[in-house]
Amino acid sequence: MKYTKLNRTIHNWLSIFVALPLLLVMVSGMFLLLKKDVDWIQPPSVRGESDATPKISHADMLAAVNAVEQTKGLKWSDFDRIDYKTDRGMVKFMTLDGWEVQVDTTNGKILSVKERRSDFFEKLHDGTYFGEWMKYYILIPSAIFLFTLWITGLYMFIYPYFKRVSNKRNKKLKSEEGKV
């Protein structure tokens, strides 16, 4: 089998296996690119009263968060993560089920309570939404196949130009040999 035919066959078959994982990564990546621009994906950070040193205790912040229906009764260990935004004078409490509560560090006032979907899109993007196996057995091989598609596609793009130049050179050499 000629190399160009083998190259095209490899390119065609790998594209079938890469199509769905690539679609998943592209669509989730598009949402992640827009997360700071679209409030539906990730709530905007609201500024607190002051960006000075926090004036309320951790216990008061947790009490303020527990006053919210979506986070009622949660302990420190029940949160997925807690982000201190010192430059904005607030703390973000993120729950495991996708809620974000922003608390002012000056007075303990609740600044925002919204659903945070960006974490869902991140889990889709890296495959962990489906389980760790997805990352290792589907997405990494797909990345390798995609790189192979890039190489074979580049070859298919460049080869005709290379062949055309080679044919012109051979034609020129043959015509020069005929003159001698």
C-alpha cells in the first residue's frame, strides 16, 4: 500500500473515533471561555463594603451562609471550596451541588446567592463528570489521535505542493538531458 493511501486511511478512521470526544471538549470549552462574560455560567463577583482586613469572624461568615436556604445547616467541610476575594472584600462559598454564596467580609451581609454552572462545564471538559476512566481511556487517547490527525492532515495538505515542485524539477532535468 502506498504511503499516501495509508495516510488517508489512518486520517479517515481516526477522525471517526475522535469526533464525539472532540465535540464534548469543544462545546464545554466554549462555555468555559464565556464564563466571565455570561452570568448564567458563573455568577459575577460582587464587591463588598470594604476591601480592608475582614471585620467579621469565620463563625459569623458561616452563620450568614447558613441563613441562606440553599446552604442551610452546612458545615465548613460540606463546602466544595471557599474563595477569599480580599481585593473585593468578600468570600465565595461554593457547595458541592453548584450553589455559590458571596458574603461581605465587613458586615456579613449576603451579597449574592446564585447557581454556579462553570464547575459542571469544567468537569465535562476534563471528562471527570463521567468518572476518572473517561479522562484516561477516552480523552487522552482522543488527544493522541487528534495529534495524529493533525500530522496526517498536514501531510495531505503539503504533499501535493511537494509533488508538483518535484514533477516540475524532474521535467526540467529531463528536458536539459535531452538538449545535451
